[in-house]
Amino acid sequence: MMKRKQKRPFHVMIIPTLGCPSKCSYCWSSEVGSPIMSIDTVKEIVLWLKDFRDDPVTFTFHGGEPLLAGADFYRETLPLLTNELTKLSPNFALQTNLWKLTPELADVLAEYKIPIGSSLDGPMELNDYQRSAGYYEKTMQGYKLALAHGLNVQFICTFTSYSVKFKEDIFNYFRENGLTLKLHPALPSLRSDEPDRWALSPEEFGELLIYLLDRYLENMSEIEVRNINDYCRCVFTGRGTVCTFVDCMENTFAVGPDGSIYPCYRFVGMPEWKMGSVRDHPSKEDLAASPAGVRMNQFKEFVDRECKSCKHIRYCRGGCPYNAMAPTNGEINSVDPHCKAYKRIFDEIGDRFNQEMMGSLGLDNAGQQMGAAKGKRPGIMTLMQRILAK
Ligand code: SF4
Ligand code: SF4
């Protein structure tokens, strides 16, 4: 019998512009005066992908601020990608601060049931201090409009070296407002004079993750902390389930406003990381052979050597290559600097699981709750059951 080829989903990030109306203090990815992608370029994306590969694709519109492209851009782009690439079964997502959402845009996004990721760093005062004055109100207005049009919005919360001091307020804000918490540690901004001013250190990030694990377990009926779910899934299934914890090279690409192809949205606009152009319809092999493609694969090989003795290597894979290589201008001499934080949370989840297993031996389900019942530690197996049941 002929063996069926396994499908390998891939991800194409479309960056309609690097421009953004906000001026968040720690931003590293927007660019003043960036052009808007033309529909001709979208047509070239379609032509490029027609023969690129045969797997399911997810398109994420990212920025800069992708809504700056306007309603007409999405009215033309979404049917093009959907109808011309049916064999790739396209799915969509969009990452926006929601300021530029209009009823027209909301209608077209709702028609394609596009899930939206937005950004909010906690209560208004804190959010506006580290993003920009008036940010919170503008995002909330867009949020209300999105909800009124039936759109699904989830927020990403960036923790900085400043906001981490208010972690309890931030956690409570998300819990009290019924919002799912997905967090992101602030990276050194390579476009700023003070690159480390807001960056969260690996030690602070590790502490924060343990804190959130405990608070999550204590409040499981009221909140979901997406990252903790992801770390648990890694440990329990032995496989990474988000890009940071898989070999993202070869399965993730980003297309900049002018049609240039990069390994990920984080590299867009950095000429040395350009892999090709959609206009040339490059194959997988062409992209892999570009200097940027070669560099990404060298990172993978570096991780195989560097993390060889780490018990988390299978589902961590050295973390994010951008985090590892951007600060060194592409030199490969370390893994993701957040390694310490990843190790800390993976170890903690694994240790708690083992302790609870030991405790439950011979006690059936009652043992799983032992930690919580004795007031020592909330149980992690309950969380695992919930995650795996999804
Ligand atoms: S470079 Fe980092 S952010 Fe980009 S796809 Fe890879 S792991 Fe994800
Ligand atoms: S935790 Fe650190 S050492 Fe282990 S695989 Fe991840 S990056 Fe490598």
C-alpha cells in the first residue's frame, strides 16, 4: 500500500506595512514612512504559493500596524488568498492594536471569521506609561467595535522590567475582566539608543512564569494563561506547540510590504535577512539556499550541539532564533537568551508532575489534589487534564 505523505502546516506572515500610529516606548518593529503593500504584490504571493508546497497554510497579517492598509486591501486580499489557494486550505489571523478598526474593516474581517490578537499591558495607567498616552482608550474603542461585529479578540500582554513590578495588578486586571492572558517578555529594542531599558531579563522572566503558574492554578475557573498551557503541553506531549519551541525555519516565512521574503516578521526590513522575493516565485530549496536560509539552518545545527545534554531539547529547540541572533547581528554563539526562564518553568512543571504522581500512587485521583488540599501547592495534574481535554 502507498504511504500517504504527512501534511506539514506552514505559516506565512503578511506585513502590509511596517508603519504604526502608536509610538510604544519599547517597540522594535515599526518604521516611519513604510509603504503599504500593493494588491499586485498580493497577487504575486498567490502565484508564488501555488506551486510552493502542498500543505495547509495560515496567513497572519502582522505589522507595524496591518489595519493601516485599509478596508479595500482586505476586501481584495482575502478572497484572492482564499479562492486562488484552496488546495492549501488557508486559515487567517491578524495582530493589531485595533486603533484603525472601522465598521467596514470589522465587516470584512468578520466575514472571514479572522481571530484577532491585540496588545494590552494591563490597567490603563500602566499600559499608557509603557506604550503611549491615550493607547488604552483607542484600543478599547476598537475592542468594543470588534466585539459588536462578532470578532474574537485575545490580548497579548508585554511584561517589561518596569511592569513586572506590578505583576499582581496585571494578573488581576486580566482575571477581573474575563480576558485570556498571553504574555510576551519585552526584548531589547535594537532600534533604540537604550536597547535594554525595558527588556525583561531571563531571571525576571523565569520568576514571573513561576508566579503566573501558581496564580493560574489558584484561579483556574476564572482565567486561562496561554503560555502556561503551552509549557505544560510541551512537557506532557514532548513536542513544542508554538513557534518558539519548534524548528520554525522552513515552516514560517514573512512577506514584507515590497514582497521581500524573510524567515519571520521579526526580521522584516533587515536587508541581510531577506531570503528572496515573491516576484521570483522561489522554491523551498531556493529559500533554504539563501544566506538567511543557511543561517537559520545553522542555528538548528547549533542547537543540536549546544542543547544536547538538556532534557528539554525535544520540545524547546533552543527557543527563538531571532532572540538568539538579532543581538549579535546574526552571529550564532548562543541559544535564545531566555533559555534560563524556559528551563526554570519546564523543570518546575516536570518536578511538580512527578511529585504529584508519587503522591497519587495507590491513592487514585485523590492524590492528584494532595498538594492543593494540604495547602502546600495547587495541583498541576488538574490543569493538565483540562489542557489535554481541549
Ligand atoms: S524567529 Fe522566533 S518569533 Fe519568528 S517564527 Fe521563529 S521562533 Fe517564532
Ligand atoms: S532550555 Fe535552554 S538548554 Fe534546554 S533546549 Fe531550551 S534553550 Fe536549549
